[in-house]
Amino acid sequence: MSLRLPQSKSYLKILDISYLINDTNLSVMPDIIEWVIKTTHLFKDTVLAFHPCIIKALPKSDIAIV
């Protein structure tokens, strides 16, 4: 018999992220968001179930929601 720690899945919503990378016309990529989450001490043991979804807050906005 093997013991397992309980696992839970939570929903994380990150608000007010800049949609464009500074001084470029490139939008922020899921890889960048994943890297930031993995390197932030607050989320050090967090495992993402899927790649982050990045959407604009409003069609003409430069702010994104992850």
C-alpha cells in the first residue's frame, strides 16, 4: 500500500498584466507567464495543469488577464 498526499486543483486568475512586452509590438506569451510562476517563491510548489490562457481585458485595451 502506498501513501499519497491529497491533491487539489485550483483556478488562478491574474489581472492587470501588460498585454504587450515593453517597447515592442509583441504580445506576452504563455511561456513567459509559466516561467514567472515557476520562479516566484509564492508558487514554488505549484504545478500547472495546462498552459496559461492570455486574453485582452477589453478589445482595445493593452491590459491582459491570465
